[in-house]
Amino acid sequence: ARADAGDRAERENLTESAALLLSGGPGRRRGEVLSEFVRLLYQDTAAVRDLALGAFVRACDNAEDGALVGWYAESGMYEADAAGDLATLWRTALNDRAHTRPALDALHTWVYVAGRRADAARALELLLPALVVTADDRKRLDHELRTLRAEDGRRPPLADHLLTVLHPAPTH
């Protein structure tokens, strides 16, 4: 049991350290780190893949200044490779049983941040369609946006707007 606890603590420390690579301040090359995380999804062991997804989700579930959501809103969404890698990591985390719930919680964080920041709202509008590949993806995101609640118990207005992004009106 002690070895298991030690292994869990070590995994936790590794996840936190890897998440910090995506959470850094000025001069950090987050786009390069995202690219490396995507590479780990496909070219490494299941344990390393799990670590990369856990670290990514943890980095996403941060609303502080300098967090990944802020970087993406300020510059990441304008870097095609970084935006694509971020979408790949989101989709993978949302579709991985071990990471779906934490990834949805992190997405809530992004919606809350976007409710306060116009640039983050625009970034989320652009990201959301990239997260939908299957009908199940759309259903999952639809459910989360419909059931999302702010501190006052109501659905955030941005969630309603994002639902229109998720379900665009047909063009005639």
C-alpha cells in the first residue's frame, strides 16, 4: 500500500510539473509544448499518454492570470499549429474515459473566464467547432453547456451563445 501511495504521489508530481510547462509566463513556448504533448499521445506508452492528458487538463483548469486559457485568447488562437494541437488535446481528453470529467470541468473554467474576457469568448467560439467530430461530441458539449451553472444558479449567458455556435442555424 505504501508503494502504491508513493507511486500515486510521484504521478501527481509529474502531472503537476508537466502542467506547469503549459502554464508559464512570458517567453514560454507553449505552442512547442502543445506540439510535444500531441506527439506523446501517439508515439509513447499509455502511461505517458495518460500523464500528458492529465497535465493538459490540469493546465486548462486554471483561471489565473497567465493561464493557458489567457494565452490561447491572446495569441495561441492565432497560431495555426498551436490552435490545432490544442484542439487535438481537448478532443482526446474529452473522449478518454479517465479524463472526460476533468476535461469537462476544465471547459467550464474556460467558459467562466470567457464570460469575463471578450478575447477568451472569441477564442472559445473558434475552438468549440474544432471539438466536434462526432454526434456524440456534439451531444456531450450540448449537455455540458445546457447544465452549466454560474454562482447565482443560472446558466451563464455565454453558455447560451456557445450553444448557438455548437448548433448553427441552417443557411438557406
